[in-house]
Amino acid sequence: MTAVREVRVEEVGDATDLAARVAWLTRSAYVDSDPVPGLDRPDGADDSADAVRARLADGVRVWTARDGAGELVGCLRVAPGDDWEVHRVAVSPAWRGRGVARVLLAAVGAEADRRSRAVWLNAVVERCLPPLYAGLGFRPVRVFPAADKPLTEWRMAREPGGHRLAGVRTTAEPHLCWFVSGDRLVAVLTAGGGRLGEVVARAAGRVAAGFPGLRLAGVDAVPSRDAVRPHLPAEAGADVHPAGVPRVEHPFHRRPREFVPGALALCRFAPGREPLIDSETPG
């Protein structure tokens, strides 16, 4: 297989003959891409050549990455305007983890700098995307409920250098921190306020001694403790709830807004990539 160093980036503005290939790559990247099962089907999983052509007609530009043999291995779309908004970042499944998205976003960012444009994107929390984009140079700015699905999104702005979600300011509402210890899921209700890393530290301090190797799976902002307790595992204490099922099987952890519409998922880490709570979490 061609090495990732041979990926090159090109801008495709009006080459509509590529629409079918771009749509196929996007579908391939989005189908079965969620690290946690049971979420709503990603919009990109149903992409079509006609949809790509329509977006090109609206002025959207498609950026593509190819390997040394000229095969398409990644793409994204940039909506026009005073600021640039990135959509549909897609990487061929065979090329995941090899830096293709980083190359594409860096190329868009370099061009945006030359044209004095800001770059934005939206990242779905329950799909574990904000930590990924934070590591690619995007800063979380505003969290909001998705309009068409019971999921949560972060509006993120490009700010090269990489960022950590730990520095995000939280609201005063109660927060629900999700941890894993071995194959055990533990939910801890705690006070909000301060930075997200401080909220996690408060919650972890209540359970770390009883759960070795504690790792952070995610954090939610919730309207009240009483609103979420009926959806949590059996209680070990008033605010500590160990689960009897693996993380990926707990419905409230997967989709909190489906059960409590006023809840907002603030961060999720992909299963197997949960950071240790003593390593400047969350990422």
C-alpha cells in the first residue's frame, strides 16, 4: 500500500465528473463509522452524486487527497462565505489513522490563512469527534443540541496548535461524568462550574479509590440530578452509579438527549481510547 507521505491535496471546484467518486468515498467512510453503536445514521452514509453536484452548484468546493497512484483516499467540502465551514470530512477506511484528515485540514487552513478566512466545523459529541478535531487544531466554541437528531454538537474554530477540552468553561448545572474501570462503566453526578477538567477531577476524586485504572469515557451537562437518576445504573451512593453492562450497551450513555432532552453531551472518547484521569483529562 502507498505510504501516507505520498498523499497530495487538490482543490476541486467545478469538476462534477468527480461527484460520483466523492459520494462513494463519503458513503464508505461514514457507514458503520461510529465508535459507539446505536446512534442515528450519519448523514454522510447516504451521500449521492446528485447531492455533491448540487453542493458544487451552490459554490461549495471539494478538496480531495490522493495517494501516489492517483487514487482518491480522502475528501472534505468547504462552504463559501466570509468564513469557511468544513463539512463531510471523509477518509477511506483503508487509510484511517494515517494522517489523511490532518493533511486535508492543514491544506484548507493554509489556503484560508492566505485569504484571511476563519475556518469552522461542527463535531458530534456522541460520535467521539470533538477530541479528534481538538487534536487537529480546532477549538471548541459553543455546544448545542442537534436540530434533526437527539445528539449534541460542538461548534469548533480552527486555531492551529491543538487544544484540549479540559479548558472549556462549564455551566452551573449538575454534570454527569462517565468513567470506565476495566470493563465497568461508572456514572458520577457532580457540581458544574469551572473548567471541564476541574469538573472531571471532582467526580473522579469520589470514586478513584474504589475503581482502579479509572479512565474518562465522557461528560454530560444535565438539567438536574433528579432528571437523570431514573436512567442511571443501580446506585452505590447518592451520586455514584456503577453499571452492570459494558459502556457500549448503556442506552443513556450512548444517547442522553433521547432520555433527557435538556441534557447535553459535552465530550465522549472512543472505546479503548479513554484517557486516564491523571493525565490532564479530558483531551
